Amino acid sequence: MPSDGTGKEISVLALLDIVMRRKLFVLIPAAVLIVAVGIYTVYQPPLYRAQALLGVEPGARNYVQTMDGSVARVQDQLLTIREVLFSRPVLEPVMRNFHLLPMPDGKISDTDLDRMRESIKITVEGSDSFHLAFEGRGRTQVMNVTNDLSERFIRRLANMREQQVNEGAGLLNAELETLRSQLNEQEERLKIYKESAVNELPDRLATNLSLFAATQAQLRSSSGLKANDQARLAAVQQEITELEKEGVLDAAPPKEKTPAETNLEERRLHLKQLRSVFTEQYPEVVSTEREIKELEKAVAAAPPKPTVAEPSAARMHYVQIRAEKESLEQRLTSYGQEERALESEMGRLQRRVQSTPQHEIAITELTRGYEATKTRYNALLAKQQEAGLASRPERMNKTVAFRIVEPASLPKGPSTPRRSRLLLVGLFVGLALGLAVAFVAEQMDTTFGNIVEFQTFTNLPAIAVLPSMSADLDPGVKPLTGTIPLIPPCGGDLSPTLLAFADLHRNHIVMVTDPHSVASEQCRMLALKTRQQLSGVRSPLLAISSVVGGEGKTVTSLNLSLALAGTVSGRVLLIDSDLRKPRVHEYLGLKPGKGFSDLLRAPEDEIGKYVSKLGDLYIMPGGSSLANPVSLLASQSVRSVFERLRGEFDFIVVDTPPVLPIVDTHILAGLVDGVILVVRARYTRREVLERGLESFQATKLLGAVVNDVDYQRSRYAYAYQYQAGLPV
């Protein structure tokens, strides 16, 4: 299954390996660019360059100044220099005098001016000088054009300086008038704003806060008096209600009371007051009740007086508290009016205090704008006075800013093209482009370059690493020559077929043609590991497959079978089960004949008719090719044939079709004891291997064989030097 690694090894050796393997990607762009640059330099006409040195006129006032009035450097004036030099009044007369460009209609267009500007170069030489260079085809012409440009540039600069002085004075006057009007307008606006909010200005904040505090204290005092009067009014109203319930208003006109009646009335009032404070069992209450009963008996026994006496004390008290109630109500009404007036005043003062910050911000903004305008006005006024003093001598004497320090001389040779430099640049650019293309191609390549990349990408164990069989590490070791006999199937009259070593070597059967090579030793290592993994199985069946075709599974099957035949103490059989495209007989240089497909059709037939022998290895070719062998492979005859083969052979290697394109290998995987996948370096893509592993039955998958690895460029190539140096 895939692991989390990217599988791309980034190192110096890896980069060198990329360059060596993809050298065409590097060399072709470099060669193409060198040829293109060479052709360009051959057909490019020679151009000459002349330059003049211009410097600041000693004692002259420069035409560009900094903000503090100091003279700026040439580097700071470069933009203005270009504007003056590249202007139409300077370039057009030069172009006409020297006929630099064709003018069919006698007019110079903006495009012609742009072409002229491209031929002029300005290079700053120091803080007070610069070079003016012109490039063209004639030696004398470029010298004259350069000197003419220098002179016209200096004259144009002097005229522009006088024009700038006149224009600057007019602009200063107009700007001063504008600022003066703006200053008056801002001053009037500030005055009107202060008058509209005179009581809410920040300088009135302390007064408003003091008035607010005094009004608030007065309101609290009035509220306290009002509360006292309200409490008294409530008590008076309750007392009036009680008196009215006692009938003080309904009583008959008062008569003259006897002392006993007067005493009785007083004792009743005293009893009422005692009951409001004490209980009925209180001694004084009991004694007062007893006195009242005795007085009532005495009053009842005495004859009434006919004459009318003065009003009773209760009625007089009622009249008093009634008058007190009216007085309280009048005071409460007055308190309410006073409170409303105080609250209104507090609200007005509070609004003044709350609006003060807003007015302060507004006044600050207005003042800031006024002060800024005033500062600008004063600065501009000082500048106008300074400009007026400075313009007087300049109007009297047109002082130039630059002079020609060193006029242009006749160029000694062409300036362009520089052929050697262009060729060298083309070489470096071509190599860089080729390296970039090679690196991009390498990054887009999803195949495995070596065993490290394979193990980083997947957790599938790598049983063996087979080097490229087309070339060994030591070129001095030569493969065997001559022929080797192939014994045909029994039951026929055919004599043994002689297989040429050259054909077997061309088909990479290294176990026969070069048994002492590194590839042969790796095949024997693979045979040893395979036997160890299947040691507990009787007459094991081992399937060799790959994800797609072209990965070397048939070559690996042949070499592994030959290695097993040399190490297993018994008979080893190789079966070509790729019934759609059988290839084993082609690698051995044989013609198609009977084989595995024919045996499946006649499973009870004698096995010896279908088996040939190469050395110690028994080989059963694929036989007749079938367009759709799925029904045949899925039949019971395959299982019965394999069981018969287990009884006659000690180790069986099955060369199966690829995993992804067809279903044949999936069927055969269920009948064998183990499966090995062949992965070809620089051929098998990661995504293809991942898809193949996902669709394959992983329980019988022993591991993978990484095939066709170029170990000569790997970091462990020295480990194979020992085997390459062994004698044959």
C-alpha cells in the first residue's frame, strides 16, 4: 500500500543523475540558443557610440533646488535632464540636420522621436556631471550628433530657466491671492461660530458647571420643604376626616357648657389620645374610662342650660386645621412651580455643558485650518519675496546650468554587437533553460528511479533489486558464446533445438549467457528469498506478475526459474500462463507450439507432451493464444492440472498476465501459494502501481522485484564492484 513519502530524493547525486539521464533536455536548448545567437550576431549591423561629458557650470545657480534652497545633485535632477533632452524642440532639429531617419512627408512623428530617444543614453558620472551618449551607424555622424545634442540641451535649459522664473512669479501671486481670500473666509467663519454659541464655549464651562451645581442644590432644598409639607398635609387631612366622622360639622349649635360637661369632653379627648398609644388594660386608660362614666352620670343628672355657649374646642380645632390645610396646599403649589422652573434651568445648563466638547472640537478644527492656511500664506509670501530678489540677476544675465566639459570624440570601434559576450550569455541561458526543463520533466515523472524511491512510496517489501541486464558494471566481462540444447517435449521425433547464446543474451536471459554477472547473482538472491518464504509449502506454486505490460515479468520469470533449477534439489517447472499473449517461447527463440492452454483443454493428457527442458529447468510454453481465456482459467481443469503438476514437480513458477488490464491474474492468484510483482525502474508509474495494489488480493502478495535499476549511477554502486571483478 502507498506510504506517506513523496519518493523523490533531492541531493547532489540525484541532481547529477537527472542531468546524466536527461542530458538531451539540457543540451538541445543550449545548442538551439547558441545557434540562434550566432545567427543574430552575424546579421546584426555594427553600431558606434560617442559620448560627451557635461558638468555643472562653476558659480552658476542650478536650475533644480531642494525644499530648503540648497543645490540638488545631478542624480536628483536626472528626471528633469531627460525631459529637457528628449523634448521635441531639442531632438527634431538634430534629426533634420543629420537625416537620421527617413522622412517621406517631411514630418517627424512621435514614433520617430521614440526611436531617436532609444539611441540616446544618459549616465551619471558624479555628483556634478553626467555622460550624454548617442549610438548610430556612422562614426563621424555619431560624434557630430552627440556634440549637437549637448549644445542644444544647454541652450534649451537656459531658455526654460527664464520661462520658469516668469511663470513661477505669476503662479506665486495667484496662489497668494487665493490663500488671502481663504484666510479671511476662515477667520469670519470662526467669528460667526463663536458668536452663535457664546454660552456653550469651552471658556464658559466652569461657569455653567457652577450654575448647574447651585440650581441642583436649590432644587434639593425645595424638594425637602415640599416633602415636609406633603407629610403635614397628609396628617392634617387625616385629622379632618376623623373629626368629620365624629360629627363635628353635624352637631347642634353649641350651648353653654357646664364645668362637668367641659371636664367630660376633655377627658374623652384625653382617653382618645391614650388609646392611640396604649392598650385597654393600661391603668391610666382604665382610670380615665371610670372617670368618664362618673362624669356622664353627673352630666345626665344635672339640668341642661338653655343659653348658647361659645363653640366647642373640637370645632375650633377643626377650623384651625382646615385653614392650615389651605395654607399647605398653596405652598405645595408654589413648590411645584419652583421645581419645574429649576428643572428647566438645570436641563438648559446641562445641555450647555454636554455641547461644550462638540463646540471645542469644531473650534479646534476651524482654528487648525485657519493656522495652517496662515502658515502656508506666510511661507508663500516669504518665497515670493525671495524669488523676486533672485529673479533680478537672472533676468539681467541668462546663466546656464551646465557646460560641456569634454566634447564627443571619434569612436575607435563598434560598440555592438558584442559577439563573444552574446554567445556566452546564450550558452548560459540555454544551459539554465535545459536544466529547468530537465528538472520539470523529472518532477513530472512519477516512475521509480531506484529502490529508495520505491520503498519511500509504498510499504510493499522489495524482495530483490535486479540491475539493468543490457549492460553490466564491468564492460570487460563478455557473455558466453555458442549454443545450448533445448530438449523438446517427449513423444515426438524432434531432435534437441540449439539455442544461440547471442539470442538469449539479446533477450536478457543472463542466467544462461552470463551466470557470473551481478544480475545473475541478484536472481539467485531472489530465488533464495522466495524459497525461504515458501519453505512450509509442498511443491509451491509461485506467480510472477506485473501491474502493466513491459515491466520485465517474463524475463524475471525465466531468470528466476533458472536460478531455482540450479538450487532446488528437485525438478523446477516454468509455466507461461499468459494465454492471450504468450511470450516465453519468443524469449527462447522458439516457434509457437503446444503448451499450457492445450493442456487445460485436455487436463488428463500426459504432461510430458507439453514440457521442454533447458538445462535443469522444465518449461511449459503458453500454447495456442486465446482471445478470451477467462472461462478456461475459471474452470475446474486449471485446479486439477495444478494438482497434477504439484505431484510431478518440486517448485513451479507461473508467468501470469499483467494485473490491471485483464482479470486472468486475479483468477490465478487464488490458485497459487504466492505472488511476486515486477516493478520496472523508470517505467512503472506510482499511480499505476497504487491502482494495481488496490485491486489485487494482498494476502498472497510476497513482495516486489524492482527491475532494470541502473545501479552504476547510484550511491551504492561501489558495493557491486566486488562481484564484477570475480573471474569467470
